[in-house]
Amino acid sequence: MGYDLQAVIGGEMLRTASRELPAARLASIGQGLSLMPMTDAFLDSLAKGGEDGALGFWQLRAGFAETLATWSAAGPLAYVEAEYFGGAGEQTAVVWDGGAVVLGPLHEPEGQASPPEGSPISRALRRLGAVAAPGQDEFTAVGLDRHRSNERWIA
């Protein structure tokens, strides 16, 4: 079974900022964070803002990356992408704070082990304030393992 995620993650400021986008849907994850999945309906609703692929991501549009930078003036937020099937896959993450990129973009290609400081998504979550228990990573600590697709987060 596969795992597919493209989403914005942030604290309370994400709930406030996302009200600008009627098609945005939020799901609460752990530790006071919310996840805004990049569903097909949401992507279709975004105004033309450049091609997908900003900062090396699959689905991040340049115009939306600028929006995220603007939103981050109110607090840090991350954009993450992960795709796995049968244990193989890759992930990428970036964090904005104060209107600027403060972490990444970080990329972990298929077949490459996570560095000692953790996977890109775990490092981004840590930058957002997530804390993992001993023997756990931040990805699991906030519950990103609960669903395997963007649509399941808002179902």
C-alpha cells in the first residue's frame, strides 16, 4: 500500500490564514498543528500562480509559495511532500518563518537513508515545535501516519 502526502502544516496561524482560500480544508494533527492537504479540488481552486515545481516540489506552485511566505509572517509553517510505495519513496520539506525560508528545501531521494538529524518532514515538524518521545520521530509523534492520502485527511 502506498503513502502520498502534499500539504501545508502550521499552528493556529494556518487556520486563520487559510480562510482566504474557500477550497482549503484543514485537519488537526497532533501537538497543536494543523494540516492543509493539497487535494485536487484545492489545487484547481488556486489562481494561476506559475507552474507546479517551485523549490523542487512536485505540486507547489510559485504563486502559492509566495502566499505561504507571506502567511509565515504570523508564524512558522511548512510545505511537505512524501510519496512511498512498498517501503520505497522520497520526501521533501521546506519551512518559512517571518516571510523567509528558514529550513530547506530538504530532499530525501528514494533509496537514501535519513540522516542522523531525521527525515526532511521530521526536521520541518521539529522546526514547527513538534516534540518526539524517545524511540519515535516527529512524523509519528504528530500523527502523520494516520492516513495514507491527501483525500483521507479531509474525509
